[in-house]
Amino acid sequence: MTDSLQVELDIAVSPGALLRAERESQGMPERDAADRLNWMPEYVAVIESDSYDRLRNPAFARGYVNAYARLLGLDQNVLLAQFDRNRAENASQTESRKKERKPLNLQKTDLGVVVGMSVLVLMVVFMWWRSS
């Protein structure tokens, strides 16, 4: 890994930004990187923007980052550690946002529902009483 990339990693740059910087420093076009990795053409841009949820199967994102780092000659362990940290931070932020949201009240009982149920019960009781 070049010294400039190590400095960027130290200030918590995302794996995608590191991969993009290294690809560009090698003068490799996105299309060439995708061809060498046998990826769909848009996958390079997706990985470089850290938009892993846009992949067909986001569960494989870690493997994509690993393969891309290997192609560019970067230290895979360092990039994967950064990838794991970013994913953990994103997961905790998502979890905290979920806690902040007010739960959806699906069992709202309106006055009309109560009145309607009462009328229905009275009709059933009246019909039962008349038939006895």
C-alpha cells in the first residue's frame, strides 16, 4: 500500500474511497477493473461508493472488496478491517434510528368500531332471545 493510502486509512476513509484512489493512481479505468474481476460494469462504481446494498447480493460485498483489493495490490486485511468497522458503524446507526422512531400503532380502536361491535352484540343477543 502506498504511503498516501496509509495516511488516508488512518483518518478513517472508507474502503471504496481507498480502492478508487488506488485504481486512479494506477491509471486503470473502471471498465478495465470490472473486466479483470469478471464483474458487471457498474459493480466497480458501487464498491467505490460503498453502496453495497445496490449489489444483487449485498452479503457478498466483503468478498468483492477483498477481490478488488487483491487486483490493485492493496493489503486486503487492512481494507477488510476498515470494511468491517464501517459496516458495524452503519449497523449501529441504523439500529439507533430504529429506536428513535415511534412504533406504528396498528390497533387503533375508533369510536365507530366500538359502537358497531356493541350494536352487533345487541343484535345477536336480541335474535337469540327471540328464538328461545
